[in-house]
Amino acid sequence: MTLVAGVMLAVASDLLPLRRLEWLTEDLRLQLREKWAFVPPTGEVVLLAIDEKSLATQGQWPFMRSVHGLLMEWLGKDAAVRPKVLSWDFVFADETYDPRLDEMFSAPLGKAGYPIVMGAFTDPAATGIWSQGKPAVRLGLTQPLAVPDAVVRRLPDARGMQVPIHSLLDVSYFALLDAKADADGIIRKIPLLVRVGDRVYPSLVLATLMAYWDVNTVGMSSGDAVVIETRLGDRRIPVDAFGYYHINYRYELHDPNVAKGIESVSYQDVFESLASWASFGGEPEPLSVAGRILVVGETATGLSDIGPSSLRSQSGKVLVHLNAIENILRGDYLTRAPTWPVLVLLLVGGLGAAWVLDRKRIFYFIAIALLSLMAVAIAWGLLAYGNLMVPIAVPLVAFGMQQAAITMHKLREEQAQRDRIRRMFSSYVPPQLVRRMVEMRVEPELGGHEDEITAFFSDIQGFSQFSEILSANDLALLLNEYLGAMTDMIYVEHGALDKYIGDAIVAMFGGLVPLSDHARRACEAAARIQERQAELRAKWKSEGDRWPSLVHAMRTRIGLNSGRAAVGNMGSHHRLTYTMMGDVVNLAARCESGAKTFGVYSLATENTVSAAKAAGCECVFRALDCIVVQGRREPVEIFEIVALSPAHLPEGAERCLALFAEGRALYLKQEWDAALRCFEEAAPLEPLQPERDAGVESNPSLLMQERCRKLKLDPPGADWDGVYRMTTK
């Protein structure tokens, strides 16, 4: 997608919508440069402005040519007021109604004493060179430029040209004012060399500078520069293959409130000043135009030669020529970079950010925004301090397309991942846990990984008898209700169902997604299951003869153990299941079966109880024994989960637990009689009583009484460590 977008936009960069966008970015950069990186003009150029004041005094434009003649006469009288060269950004192509007025204009030009350049323009509709509505019989002072034939052939042929009237041709040079605007109305380049038929003529800018430097010939260098040989060295002016110079817009007219721009004086102010000097005589006051390039042009609002520029929405088009002259005088040339380097850099940067920050959405979007801002800032810096105009619009559009495509791909990938996780785990993970996995973008690793979990095993006491008594249909109904209720309690605590094995439930807490309090949740789930099963027993009993008494006495034994285990999708290529494996899991299973030995229904290891308490678990625990299960060598301390919280303890249970703890301490000291008395006192207070509670066969106090009597008859010896070694699973 990145390659396709890059190639498409590189190819389409010349299409008008993209060109308009690029022009907009260029103009904004030029405007910022004018404000924040201003370079003062050379001071060698002055604009003689046809402004509002001039119109108000002299009347409607164009002025009488006799008025221009008076101005020319006064400007030529003394070196103190005489410019170095005078250029007119106008075309005097037609005679006036009175030839004497034209003579009043042309006569002073012949005596000016400095070069004067008049405007001309190309006209493809008028093949050849025309003046005063007829083919020109002479060109006067102006001669075509001597350029190589190869250059001539490369320049576009304008075919026809309109030059000034005959009387002006003999006393001034003419040059082309051609300046074609782009589609947005802004002139960004002008031809320095203009071909008409087989001849090449200079533009107003080039002719003005040639007159200023007093040179008559120009050269071309490899077709990429116009070379002017001056006394101070060669001036190389970069142009494109068609002889066009790209303007480095820096200046508007001088505005003290914004920045110093091109100096201008009002046509009327100069006229009045020179008129006063001519009338009263004496020494003339030096004018600001003296010894400089003076260009006459329109600035008054409403005149035809006003339009948008790169720096202003409305500007005198004479500023096009003035900026070009200033550029060349200073050697301040604009270089245009190709599009592809910026395009490649941005697209590669976008791909890199997407790859590096694949799982960090907020940082990814910040990186993308920073990349865009950096590209814009660098582009402005290169223009402001290196005169390098870097294309930015097309690269940014391509970058935006790339990031939109990447974002869409990420969204589709994320949605697919969410759907995959939901499908994979919705059958054995609570919905809220699935949502958390999706939000965390956690997908379990295929093949398994090691993680900290609490393993959960449960089994119905004496379930084989249920199979004998109940019909297959009733057994299925009963088991479905039981398993559904028990699984709900597991889900409440964010446990994950591993599997059902008949009536047995295997589950894990943690593993799928990190659960820092997995042990607490497992213990609370075990306590909730016992409470929920008590509710089920009451419900089944309330249904009368629907269920046999065996169902009314149903009880579940639970074993818990915590530690690191292998979890993940395991099995064969035919079938996979998300499960857990390891010694931690085996010990949990042993705790479930070992609960019967101690007359309890929820048994947890020391690892689970310690972790649960550290996580703030409020369950009531009872330390039962230190045992070595069959198949293991290391002893482990086991605890009964007595209740969900102290508030859930039945009456007398708190005293029972205190007596049991005291008796166990005496038991470990081998003080059998004292321990026996504690256990005998605790037995009637046990929460579960064999004769009272259906399904209960024993309890810890009764068990410890029996063990104390046996050890009293057959003491274990002084080296006894108090560990009970189980001989069955």
C-alpha cells in the first residue's frame, strides 16, 4: 500500500488539485519567512508607484504622455536626481490621438543620459513583430540576444510580439513583460529569455540588469543558467529548460508596521518635487531614486495590474519583476527540490513508527503527529535558511494515505484479534475477562508459556452413587444445574474454566491475562461455591420428592495451589485446548482429594493462603497440617478455607478455630493429653457436624482427636517433625 500510494501520488503530483495544495504550502512558508526570517533588500531598487495619490492628482490612468515627458525631462537634468536605469512596467503600443503628445514623451528620453527600458509583450495571434498596429519596420535600439541555436530550439516560440511605438523604439530599449500566472492567479516564474520566431529577446528583468551592469550580451550554461558577464564577475542566474526563472518571493512594498520591503516613492511626490526644483531653480535636492534602478509600476487598488502574490492576497504585479531583480542582485536564488526524497523519507518514517509502536496506540499517533510537524518545520527551515523549496503537500498527502491505510489495517487486525479471542475463550472464560483480554490486546501464546497462577480442582463427594440412583436424564439435568452454578462463581472472580471431567471442575486463576490477586480470587471463589451449593441443597430439598435425599446432601471438595505453571494451547494438530500443566497443578489436585482425609471441603496450600492474604483476602483460614502428598518429597502446609469473611462464620466457629489452633500447637509439642482436651472442646463447635449436617462424615477436630490417641499409644519419637505423610491420592 505504501509503495502504491507513493508511486500514485508521485505520478499525480502535477495534477491541478495537488499542485494547488503544493502552491498553498509554498505561499504559507514564504509568508512565514517574510515575518520570521526577513532579509533586507539590497537598496538598489526603487519603485516609482502609480498609487492612489497619483491618480487623485493626475486623473484617470493612463496619464497623459506629456506628463510622463515632463517627468523624464526633469529626471534627466541633473545627476543628483538621475537614476542608473529606468524601466517601465507598461507597454506603450499605440499612438495617442495627438502625435505631439507622443513626441513630448519620447523627446526627453533621447536626452535622458541613462538607459531606459520599455515594456513589450508577446502575442501568438500576431505572427511576427508589430508596432502601432502594423508590422514593425525597425527595432530601434533593441537587438536580439546572441544565444546558441540549441538554446533557441529549446525555448517555446511565442510567434508574435507587440513592441512600443516607433518614436520610443529609437530612444529606449524594449523588453518582454511576459509573466503567466498559475491557476490560482499567482505568478511564480517568469521567462528571462523569450523566443519570437528565430530570435530571442530579454525579459524586463534581464534587460534592466543588463543596462544596470552595462553589458550587451548574455550566455547560457548547459541550459540551466543565464550567464551575465559583468566587470565584477559572472552572474549565473538559474533557469529551467525553457528559460524560466523561479521567483524567490521575499518582498512587498515597504510597510513599517510589518517589515521593511521594497522602497517605493509616489509618482506624484517625485513629479511635484522635480516640478518645484525646475520652477525655482537652484541646486536640486538629491532624490532617493538617484543612481539606482527605478521601475515604474501600478500599485493603486482597482488598476488592471493588481493581483494576488505569494505574500499578499492583493499586490502590484510590478512586485514580480522587483523581487526577481532583487534576487539576482543578491544572488538570492530559490532551489526547488524533487518530490521523491521527501516522499520516501516520510513514508519510511511512517512505516517505522507503525512497526516500532505497533502495540502503543497513543505513542503511535503522537509519533505520526510529530513526524508531520517535523516535516513541515524542516521544510520551512530549509526555505528560510537555505532557499530550498521542498515539496511538502504531496508527501504529506501520501503520508496521510499511508497512515489511514495502516490505521484501517490495524483496526481490521484488532477487530479480527478480538473476534478470535472471543471465539477462542468465550466458552470457558467469563465475559468480563474476555473483555479485559480484548482491551489489553492480550492473545495467549500458542504452545504455552510459564505464568503465575492458582490452580483449582473440585469434585462432588460420592458422585458414583448419584450415577447409580439417578436416571441418565435426571443426572444430566442435575449436573448441568450444578456445573452452571459453580462455574458462575468461578467467573465472578475472573477464573478461567479449563475443563469439566464428569462432575469435576478444573479451572485456573491467572494465565490468560495477568491477575496480580489470582490467589485471593481463587480462595474467594471456593468460599462462594460452598455458599452457593448450600443454596442449591436448600432448593433441591424444597422441591420435595423430585430429588432423592442423596442430592439434598451433595457436597463438593475443592483443592487450591499457587505457583508458576505452564499454561497455553496444548494438545495435537487435531485438537487444542487451553490448559495448565506442572507440579503446581498436580498438588492442587492432591489437595482436592486430600480434603476428605481432613474432613474439610475447601483445602489450600500455604503458597495460596500467603498470596491471598498479601492481596487483602478476607477469607477465614484454618491451618490444618503439614503434609507430604504421595509422589512428592517436600512437605507443604495446608489450610482450610472456612468462610468468605469473618461475618460469614456461624456462631461458635471463632472459638472453635482458636481451640483448634491451641490444640495443634500442643500436638506439635507432643503434649497429647492437653492437645486432646482442646480438640474435644472444639469438636462440638465445628461449623460442620457429621450427625447434624447432611453429607458430612467428619471434621478436623474429630480427626485430630483420633490422631492424638494413636500417637499417645505409639509416640513418634524425639526427632518427629510433625509432618503427616499421605499414603493415598
